[in-house]
Amino acid sequence: MTIANPTGGVGETPLAVGLNAIIAEHRGAATTVCVDVADVGGSLADRVSIHPATDTTCSH
């Protein structure tokens, strides 16, 4: 499924995130992919990011 608008700025990302969540709820999370291909940096990562728990440690 593609959600697109040549002018931008009218809610494609929230709509895509919502539809992806609904599809994942019914088909399973491993069956969906949501990609933001905006030319100027989309907001998808900000909308779906989950911050790690405070007691989580990361090593590189």
C-alpha cells in the first residue's frame, strides 16, 4: 500500500503509521513495513520511536 501526495504536509505519515499499526495488529508485526521516503527528512522515526528503559545499558 502506498500513501503519497505530491504537495506534502497534509498528514501522510500519521495515516501511514496508523494503517501500519492496524495491519500489524491483525496480521502480525513481522508482516508489515513502514518507510518514509520524504526528500527533506520525514517524521516517521519521531512518531514510532520507543525510547529504551532507564535501566537499559548499551555497549558499542
